[in-house]
Amino acid sequence: MRVINFSDARNQLKQVIDQVVADCDVAVISRRDAEDAVVMSLNTYNSMMETYHLLKSPANLKHLEKSLAQYRKGQTKTKALVDAG
């Protein structure tokens, strides 16, 4: 995560955007007399929102935790993909 002040971010906006996209990271823009803001790529935002969507349901969260526990214990099976064509 990169922190950059507002004036530098404004003067280097293209570089800030290019960097967050290339690094799949975020940049925090700090402002002296206002709340800070975050710049991130659309892919990073979409990924974050998908994670939020999956974890906001208590039932889905419980299912994912159970699946991860099974994976960590080696209780998984490998299956071949079926060609639907």
C-alpha cells in the first residue's frame, strides 16, 4: 500500500493509477483537512466485493470455513473436469 499526499496524487494521477493497476494494490491519498481516500484498480475492487458477498452470509461463511478445514486436513478428492461439449 502506498500513501501519497493529495497534491502529489493530483500531479501524478496517471502514474498513481498505473501503479495500482500494475501492482494489484491500493494507494491511500492523504488530505490535510479532510478524510483520506483510496484508489484501487477495478479488478481489485471487484475481487474485494466478491469476497464481501461470499462472506456476508453466515451460512455461506460456515460452509467455506468447513471446506477450508477439510482442505487443510487433506480431506479432498481430485476429480477430472467433464467436457460439456
